[in-house]
Amino acid sequence: MARAASGAADARARVRAYLGAQPPAARRALGQMRAAIRAAAPQAVEAFSYGIPGFRLDGRPLVYYAGWKAHVSLYPITAAIRAAHAAALTRYGTSTGTVRFPLDERLPLALVRRLVRARVGEVRAGPAARRRA
């Protein structure tokens, strides 16, 4: 148990360092995204992997998020989630596993929460359900 607590504290420290190193616009958007993810998945645990912050749920990766020069990204957004939210995603850049939100626009927090809740459903459904999707 102490090891898990230590790992969580290390992840939070790495996330804070990552956010602190971002330019102001990205830092602000990432902070909003982080809060939206927590609101949509309050049981998720903060993580840091692949050099970016994220959250884990039930011991499995839930979502990751990152700041870039002109946008912030949310990962993984599966094909099933993209299809289910296609109308809402049309104005944002997407690619395999990614949705990009421009920094010069207001972050669509309600959409971020919906995407995260959809991802929670996938994680909780397990690998067999994801293969069928």
C-alpha cells in the first residue's frame, strides 16, 4: 500500500512539473482539461507515462493529455468514441487515437467530460468489448 501511495505522489509531482513547464496558454488549458477529467472520472488516479500526464482507472490506462505549441490533445480517443461523438468533434483535429483542441479557442469542457465518460465505459467493459466495437 505504501508503494502505491508513493507512486501516486510521484505521478502528481511529475504532472505538476509538466504543467509548470508549459507556456501560459497551454498550462491554463491543461489545468482545465485535468479538472474536467477528474470531474468525469473521480475514481481515476493520476498517472504519468510516455512523458505526459494522464489518469488510470481500475489499474488500467484511462486517458492522457498533452500540451503543444498551438493545441492540447486528449488520448486515446478510440474509433468507437470518435464515431459516437462525430458531430461534436467535426470542428477539432482528430487522428488515430487523438483529438486536438486549439489553444486560441475556449476548451469545450462538456465535450471533454463526455469523451472521458465514454472512455470510462470502454475501460470498464474490458478488452473483449473493445475488440467488438
